[in-house]
Amino acid sequence: MRICLVTREYPTLGSHGGIGTYTLNVASGLAARGHDVTVIARGEGPIAPFMDQGVHVEPVDTPDRWRLPAGNGYVGMTMRALPFAQAAATRFKALNARHAFDVVEVPEYQGWGVGVALAARCPVAVRLHTHTALVRRLNDVPMDLDARIIARLEHATICRGDVVLANSAALAGEARQDFGFSRIGVLPLGIDAERFAPHDPHWLRQELGLGPDTPIVLYVGRLERRKGVEALIEAFGQVRAAHPEAVLVMAGFSTDTGPNGQALLGVLRNRLEALGALDNVRFMGHVAYDALPRYYAGCDLFVAPSRYEPFGMIYLEAMACGKAVVGTSVGGVPEIIQHGRTGYLVPPDDPEALAQALRELLQYPSWRERMGEAAREHVHASFSLPVIAAATERQYLNAATQHQGRNAMSQVRRLA
């Protein structure tokens, strides 16, 4: 098949995020199965098309956002989404005119793919990641004008899909509730288990100047309220009492989701200082995608206590590196972590339960290592790129069947 995938972010172009990581993984997995795969992604500046892991990458040079004469602060998300949506549609139509695509996949997220979805005449697969209404609920932020416009763009994208796929049953349920759209399938995300593997386990300690026996707990993700980082800080203050030598490494950039729109990094630092644990925490800021496997491989255990996670690629990345993981019993996380076998599930916003799970895994290294081995086996069996790429291929064929059926019904209506 000739396949096109659309994303505003893509790791090879310097933009790292969950959607970009997913797109890179599935595109390379499909290319390995012999498909002709093209990715349309935002590039900064004029960048010529290039090949990446067997995938044709088509960068589109777009401004970070459009500017209005006034009122930019009220519609910032919309002004960021629309330039890419328009440019991606223009590039898609040009590529399709030269050599027609058999299927195109677009994300619903913030309407990035709405232009392509509306322009395409081939089968359309829509991938649900985390829609705006859900993000707002999780961050306790009301839906303003900007968010409502974005939600309409997301809805328009979903309605255009011949198949609509959520990465977990939990996200599918949230999307059905918010969009009133019942026809949503579930297809988990895949991971490159060769890239994320237990290589170079000593690098992280050397990079941080830590001793060989210093226990390292790793968190990867944005410093954002919905990621549960405030509960993690409280829990680590309790863990430090039992394991005073333990170090918490937090890899991710800060967001303005603290009280009254404050940068959350400052809030976390202040709380750690009050707990007397600031010296035991390393804030690494944004970490390049290529460096992440060494972070996972170098830690003793991984934690991400999100208040809600529709899927959770970070858990798979850590598990593929042979690490026991601690997550929360909400959203799609229980569809990844097998409680008591590959890690622990704790209630969200529960520092005491989180601290207990971390203490137990730090106290019993052999149990932690057995969990890590089981975690890696689980990833290979259920979430590796070959497994997920084959399932994605089947969904694309399903999209083609649905597309033909819709076209046939349209012709019947016209004749009637």
C-alpha cells in the first residue's frame, strides 16, 4: 500500500512528543513490512524531503502560529493548529496528484489533521490521542473560546474517518462521551523494542556523578498537573525517609499548570525544599528522544503517576528496557501494566500508596528485577513494532472497505 501519515511533530525534525514518537514507530514498522510510507510533518525552515528508516519524510515549513492584529492570547491554540493543517493539506494534495495514496492517517489532536481529512478522497484513518476536552478536565481548566474552536476541528476530523482508532479502551470511552461518536475501535501503540533495550546501564549514573549503588527512580514526561507530578514529589519525600540515598530523576519540560498559572517547576522545587528533599531530585528539563533509552536503561525503576493517561508510551519504553514500572489505575494504564507482574498500579493523587509501591521496589531488588524481565517479555509479545504494524495494516484495509461502502451508499442516494 501507498500510505501517508500526518503529524505536526516528528522526532527526526527535532520535535519530540507522544504523537511524533508514535508516528515514527508505526511508519518505520509499516515500511519494514514493505509498504511505501510517507510522513508529512512540520519542519522549521525550508527542509528538503528525506528518507528516514525507510520512510519518506515531507517537511512542511509553517510558522509556529498565525498572528492576529489583536486577541492572540484568546485563540493561541487555534492560531498554532491552523497553519500546519492548511500546509499539510496543500502538500498532501500535491503528493497525491503525482501518485495517489491508498490510505491516509491523521491525528485528531488539536485539529492538526483536519485539512488533510477534509481534502482526502482516499480512505481516512483517524488516530485518537488525547482530545482537548479531556486534557482540560484533567488539568482542571475550563473550556474557553480557543478550546471550543479546537474541539470543533477535532470533531470535524473524526467525522471524516472511515475508521477511528483509540489507543486504549479507556480513551475510546472518553471520546464517545465527548464527541457522541460510537464507531471507535481500539488499537494500542507500538514500540521499537530494539531501540529501547537494556543497553548501557551505567551511563546515567556517570552522567549525574552518582555512585554505582545509588538507587535511581526515573520519571519521564511533562511537568504538568495531569501527570501527577505533585503527588510524586509528596511520595518521594516519604520514600526518602526510608531510602535517604535514593535519587529521583525528572526528565521533561515545565508547564504553566501550577496555581494561578505558575510554572510548575518552581512549585515543585519549593515543595521539595520544604520536605528537605531538594538535593535528592535532578530536574533534567527536555531530554532528546535519542537519549531517552539511556535514561531508562540507567534507572532502577520507573514511575509516572498520571491522574489520567489515555495510553502511556513511557511505560512501554521503560518496560522494553527491562524496568519495573509504577503507574496509576486509571485510563489506559491498566491495559499496559500487569499489576504485581510487570509493575504496580496505585490510585491517582495518592502519595501514600505511591510511596509504598516505590519503597517496596527499592527494598527488594531481586523482585524488582524479575518484574523488569517480565515487563520486557510482555512488550515483545504484545506491543512490539512487528505486532502493532501488522494490526495497523489490517485496520487500513478495513478503512478501505468502509470507504468503498460509503461511496456506494452515496451513489445510491444520488440515484434515488
